[in-house]
Amino acid sequence: MNMFIHDNLQTIGARIRTAERHYGRVPGSVQLVAVSKRHSAAAIRAAYAAGQRAFGENYAQEMLAKAMELNDCAIEWHFIGPLQSNKAKVVAQTARWVHTVASLKVAELLSRHKPPASPELNICLQVNISGEASKSGLALAELPDLASQVAQLPGLRLRGLMAIPAPEPDFNKQRAVFAELRQALEALQAWGLALDTLSMGMSDDMEAAIAEGATLVRIGTAIFGTRK
Ligand SMILES: *Cc1c(COP(=O)(O)O)cnc(C)c1O
């Protein structure tokens, strides 16, 4: 067994449990998505042997290649990268979760290509909240329309929202940004959508995200080391 990956998973797991306790979250309500982009199938296998099941990938072809190589493992693949229309088919056939839906067009393609025999594809809408460095994600103002449309597409289950805030060292400022995403989720819930997921928090802002209600945190480097 790869002890480096095993120990890192233990450390991250302990950090999550500590933050859950500290911020009054239900124990076990925050799940770890191990972000394995640009790490080998062998590294994923080591994390799997240590008990990790949810893995995040950013590139459709890379996710597919790893899913094929690791098809003896009961891995739950999370697609967390920018999603182009021409990759929607591969993603719909491989992933159990897609965190980065930001247009009706992509959602419709995922709906169309989701294999009939597999369970509903879990969807998060990626929101461009304040200070976001990347250009991806939809504006908060566009959220109600897209959410209501995506919630009706067959084969998809709209679960919640995702964001990648710009790096911010100050804890309270991190929290303020995550609070915006939480409030957006609460507004959609109040509006009648049955949503339960906030995909937010990475290595350097995980505690702030958990304080504001994250249910999925996405951690790569702190588990697998630096990427090649
Ligand atoms: C790469 C990536 C992560 C993990 O980043 P690390 O710095 O390796 O922990 C999380 N979320 C998304 C969307 C990513 O692309």
C-alpha cells in the first residue's frame, strides 16, 4: 500500500471531521471528493485501497481512460472540469456526478446521452460567485431559470451548486463568498427545488466552506501530492 496517499487521506479525513464538529455540522455530512486529475491510475488505486470511493477528474478523456483501467473498482466518478458540448457524451456515460453544468445546452446533452440503464446523473450548477478568477460558471441572476429547466430534464437529478472562488487568504472573506453560494441554494430550496448539495472548498479554504454548509469538498494536492 502507498502509505503517503493513505496517510494524507487520514489527515484530510480528520480535518473534515474536526471542522464538522467545530461548526456544528452533522457528523459525516461532508464528503471528500479526491481530485485525481493528472495523477496515475495506480495513485487512484492506492486511495481506493485506503477506502476512498469518490474521485474527481477535469478532463473527459482522462476520466474515461482511468475508468476503463479501474473497472474492477467501485469508483464514483465526479466530473469537475470545464465541460464542452462534444465531451458531454463521454461524461454522461462515465460519471455519476457532474459539478460544472452552466448552460441548458450542456444539460440537455447530458440528459440525452445518459445511458438508460444507469441511475440518474447527479448535477450541480457551477456558479460564478464574487471574485471568481475563472470565467466559467453562470451568474447568480441566471440561476433560477437554469435550475428550473435542468430539474425537469429526464435522466438528470439536480442536486445543488458548485463554485471555485478566487484564492483568498482571509478566513472571514472565504466564508463570506461561500455564504453567497449557500444563500443561493437556500433560495432555490425555498422556491421548491429539492436540493441537498454544495460542492465547495479546496485544500486552502475547506474549513470556511464546511462552516458555510459544504457537503462535497474537492481536494487533490493534499492527497496525491503536486501534479506533473
Ligand atoms: C484541481 C481541482 C481541485 C483540487 O485542487 P488541489 O489544489 O489539487 O487540491 C478542486 N476543484 C477543482 C474544480 C479542480 O479543478
